[in-house]
Amino acid sequence: MSRQVFLYDPPERFVAGTVGLPGRRTFYLQASGAGRTTSVALEKAQVEALAERIDELLDEVVRRTGGSAPVPAVAPAETADNAPLETPVEEEFRVGTMALAWDGEDECVVVEAQALVALEAESDEELAEAEEMLLRDDENGPPMLRVRISGAMARAFAKRALEVVRAGRPPCPLCSLPLDPEGHVCPRQNGYRRQP
């Protein structure tokens, strides 16, 4: 079966968002444009890592080009997108591998999110070979979301993504584990319940 690539070049909208209550949220990347919307599920840590790496990538682009690349230092106010995810949120796949690059010719950020794939291998060599095959842009590979966005849109994406990640349950001031509305068994309090 051939690979399904959801390509947005560029999207009208590319955001990270959640569905559910804090502590039970499901995180999504959602791209939309030309009358279609693609939503892919991923872990909170993946959203946070992607946002941080986008900011690092853009900072490096600015540094290497001496500021001549069309990349703002911070997200422009006019690119802010605080609207909820477009509904219905229908998960196309769960993200396993992500890639991030700067296309110097088109001066844009390329984000790729590839579906999670279970690898079967009997040895470390077979596992390494299977992982290498996944990274190739093969026509028979797993489904992939590929988005090409401007530097300004990338800054806005990263800003919103970090806000979404931080909007969850507040951390315990003693142990930094998330506080539940019902309370929290804090290891630093020797197992005593701590109320939020």
C-alpha cells in the first residue's frame, strides 16, 4: 500500500491543541487549508519538544543569516491563533517520529509528523535497519503529515504550543508532579495528601 502524505504547503492554519480535561487531555497537531483538515494525535512531551525545537531552529536561522531571513524574533501579534481546534477532531494517526527542517530556498520551516509504527526485530542490527528504513522517504512508508510554514507562522505555532502544554494541571511546589483536583500524594511529604 502506498504512503498517504497529508501535505499543506502552506496551510491556512497549523496549531497544537487538546481535547479533554487537564490530566486526561489528548494532544493534537491540526493543519487546515483548501477545505480540508488533518488532525494527528501525539504526546504532550512531543508537542513541547517540537515547539522548543522550532524556536531553536528559527533562532539559528536568524543567527546564520545575520538577520536577513524573514524570521521574526518573537511571534507577531497578528499571527496569534487562540481559537479551539476545528471540530470534529478526527485522528488520522498517532505520531511516532517527527522531523523539522529549514528550507533555505523557499525560506520556510518544514514540519513532518510520521505515524507510529511497531517494529519487529530479533536483534539490535535488525532493529537499526528497520528504523533506518522508516526514515527514508519511501512511497510505501507509514502515513505522514507534512507542513511548510513561514517563519512568522512557525513562531506563532511554537508560542501557542507551549501555552497549550503549560495550561494543564499546576505542578506541586514541593515535588513538581501535577496536582489533581482531588488532591495529590506528594513523595516529599512522605505520602501525605496535599490539596491544590
